[in-house]
Amino acid sequence: MSITALHRVLVLAFLSIWLLPAQQSPEDPLVRLLVSKGVLTESEVQSLTSSANSGNQRLALAELLLHKGLLSQAEYDSLAAASAPAKEPVLVASTSMETVAKAIPPLPARQNPPASAAVATNVAPTFIPASTPLRVLPVDPIKRESIIPDVRLGSGARLKIYGFLKASAIQDSSSPRGDDMPLPGFLGDTGPDLSPEFHVKARSARIGIQLEGLDPSPDWTITGRMEADWEGNFSRADNRNISTIRSSMLSLRLAYLRLDHKLSDKTNAFLVAGQDWTPFGSSTLPNTVETTGLALGFGTLYERLPQFRVGLTHELGGSRHWKFTPEFAMVMPAFGNDPTDVGNQLGYGERQGADSDRPEVQGRAVLQWQLDTAPGVAPAQLIVSGTQGERRATVLAAAVPAAFKSAFPNGASVYSNRYGYSLEFQLPTRFFTLQGKFFNGKDLRFYFVGELYSNFNDTAGLTGNTTVASVDGSSNVIFGMRNGVAAIAPQRGIRTEGGFGELGIPLSRIFHANPSGRNAGWTANFHASLDDAFARDTRRLGSARGRSDWEFANMMYKMNNFITFMLEESYYHTRAADNSNLDFGGLPLLRGIPSRSWHDTRTELSMQFSF
């Protein structure tokens, strides 16, 4: 609907309300016209009916239009003042439409605020928000009609488009693999020097769609989200080979639907189905500039997975607005081992988790409350989460070594399990925001920790060992003899623990900047994290990496609602698992020399346009 047409409809609506007696029902043809134009819903018409019975009909429609972003706060205030009982104008049937139209300010052009922002108004801000944690899993139930749509489909679905464009210039003191994102050290030698590199990239760009469909019952909220970015692989095609470096692929991040149901005034239930952030470990994330990979192998711990998740949010009340949310999820069992046959990986991704024939189970519990009651401060959270899953590596009968065929005539399988738990906290205040995470578990490669290791074959007590690739080519299975009996070496997950702490400081708020001025958007973040794989496990694997840590400090300047400038200085460090060049195969090479540690000093400058 165009602004001119919508203005005309609103003028008619206000004229009809002013001319109607206070007790008349808003079931007027003009109200029905607003419904047909998509301006009002049936539930909103019912709310207008209640307003009419209480004598507040004149302001009810204005409040709805203010909530929808079709009126500014100033326009609403002027209409409220004009309709006050002491100053209420007396209109007669002969009043012209032009006279009424002149009394109503013209509607401004509609803006598209960011997905996380409130409806924009013409009222100047009175405070600068505190530093807010990055939360990808909500605790508060999704509110009905909370999306201000950019597009309305014929089915009645409402769509909101959001995302960002981001350009980054990056210099690494050591990047031996050639990636434009940091990875742990000792993934290979560096050559004659530390392999410094410089990159400029735009593939962090992201786009998403929020969806909402209205159920006839006001107790149900139906929403969804689809999100993708260009952080996928680079093209390999004749028309792209020369330009591979700037031709990254669009890849799926999120794709889920969500149902929220109001059980009572204090309790809401929800169901999430599709690909979303995992309940295990994803509640607390660093406020970093570099989002490609998000510090793989440096202690961040997060993931997105296909899942079915259910939960409750219960308001406990009190002056601090206490809330409690338990969640349970059935997720796709995934372990992240890469098949050696690229064709298999392109065809089905991976299969050892699915071959276990059981889902991975996860859960989290969140306690939320208002730690600091100052305006613009987000609630605090304490989070506990956990996961448990299983994998199976299979060897076909044809691949069983000849010496073991009599013992395994139909092939063989070996199982291993995963577990993990995390403890997380987010404590926002008006002066600073402190957040952190601790995790522990085994076989957590898929969650980007454990130095990106998965499991190892425990050959203790086996003799005459023979190694065979699993059916998917993503791991090895070892056959041997134990006490004269044919056996398979058990596979055991690499154990790990770690976490991070982060301090966010709202610089502009601390230094009392003008909330309406250009200096209102300065923030800083300081971060330290650790990923510590158990050395006795990594040595059994015969590998080099033992633990990695990551520290950064960044400065962010939000110039307006759209543009943000960011500068980050970071330090990535990996230490070897071996104590000397005589242990378990020796120290890894760095510049061709056995070394105990590797580091990368990284500078990243970014500019981001959010919409």
C-alpha cells in the first residue's frame, strides 16, 4: 500500500471515530477496510471493541498505528492532545474532508529498522544503552505481531528482511594455511618464515528473513527464520577459476520455524524445528570483529544444527523480574570428520553420527533476572547446558583384512560416545558487562574445541595390528589380536576443557556522551579464551597440538543505525603437546625447526552496514 493511499485510509478512519458516538462498536466499514488493507488484524479489531466499551475508542486506533510504526510518537501525541475531552473539537456532518486532513500531520516515509531494533520514533534518545551480550537463543517468548513486515504475502505471512554487508582488511603475522580466518598452529610447517599474510574480504556478508504467520488464537505465535552468508567454499569452475578468491559460495546458517503458546499469564511453551543454534554451548558468544569461523579451536564452543527443541519460560516475579527457562532438544548427531573421498563429503556430508541410529540429546537451563535496573541494561543470565551422543565407524566385509575374516565375516563396527557440559554467565551493568563460559567434554571437534581433534584408536594390548579405512573414509579402524583373540581397537574421544572471559565497556555511556550526538556509539571489548586438549590423549593420537589461547581487544564505533566501524587487535597462540623432541614423534616444525609454540598477531579493520 502506498503512503498516500494509507494516509487517505487513516484520515477516513479517524474521521469515522470522531463522528461516531463513544458507545458505537468499531465494526464499521472503514475499520473493515483497514483490515482488508492489512493495516489491522481481527484480534486488533477485538481490542478496539474493548476500547470502545471503556470510552477510549479515539486513542485505541492511534495506539495500534503507533505500535505498527505508521505514526511517530510526536504525531500520536498531537492526536491524543486533539482528542482530549477538554479540547475535543465538535465536528458536524458538513465538515469537509480537507479540513480534517489538515488537522492530521502528514505521515513520514516508512523506515526499515534493524531486526533487533524497536520501532523508530522522532523522540530523541535520553540514554545510551549499556554493553549488550550477543544472545542467539532467546529466553523471553516471541511476542505476537512483533515483526514489522517489509513484505506481506497473499497467504497472510509477514516477512522482515535483515542482514549486513561487511568489508574487512586483515594482516596476520603468521597464516601458514592461507586462510582468511585464524586456525590453530601446527597444522603444517610455515616455510622459511612465519608466513605473514594480508587479506581484504567481503564474504562475511549476511542476509536473513524473519517470518510470522498469524493464528486465529491470540495465545499462539508462529514465527520462523532463514539466514545465510557467503562464508562457504570457493568456486571451482571454468568461469570462476581465475576469480576464485572473490567467488565464495552462499551457505545456509539458520532455517527453522517456531511455535510459542501462552499457557498462563506467567508461563509460555515453545517448539523449535529446523536448523538453529545448539542449546549446548551456544548461549554465550564473543563480541569479536572476526566472524568467519569465530576462532575455531580457541575455546569459543558453539554450533548450529538441525534439531527439534522444546522448552518453557516461567516468570518467577519479584522486583528483579526473575525468569527460568528449561529446554530439551533432539539434534542431528554430527562429529565433523572429513571423508577422504571428497565425492562422499559432497554427497552426504558425513555419516558416522547418523550411523549410530540414535539422536544426540541436548539441554540447557537459564536463570534470568535484572541485575542492574538502570535504563538500557539487558537482563543477566546464568546458563547450564549439556550434550550426549554416539558415533559408529563401519568396515564392510570386503574390506576386512584376510587374517581377520573368519572372526568378522560380515564386516565390523566400532562405537564411541561423546559428552559435554558448559557453565556460562552474562552479567550486564550500566558500567560494564562481564560474560564467560567454561566447558568440559570429549570428542567435541564438531563444536570447534578440543584442538579440532575427534578420537583415537586405543591399541593398548593389541598385537599384529592392521589398519583399515572406515566405509566413509573419515577414520581408521584397527584390527589386532588380544590374548590370541581377534579384536578391534576401541575408539576413544579426545578429552578437552576450556572457556573464555570477556569484558564489555560502553565507553560513550561512561563518559556521558550526548545520546543524540555522533559520539554515542563507542564501545570496547576485552577477551581471553583457552582450548586445552588433554595432552595424554593427543599424544596417544600421535599429534602435535596441545592447547591454544586467544586474546583480543577491540574498539567499535556505531556512527548511526546503519554504519559501524571496528578495529581489533588479537593474539593467537598454540603450544605443542610434546615436552621434548624425543616424546611421541618429536616437536612440530615451525620455519623448518622443531618448536614448542606458534603465534599469530592479527590486525583487522572492518566497516559494516546493517539493515
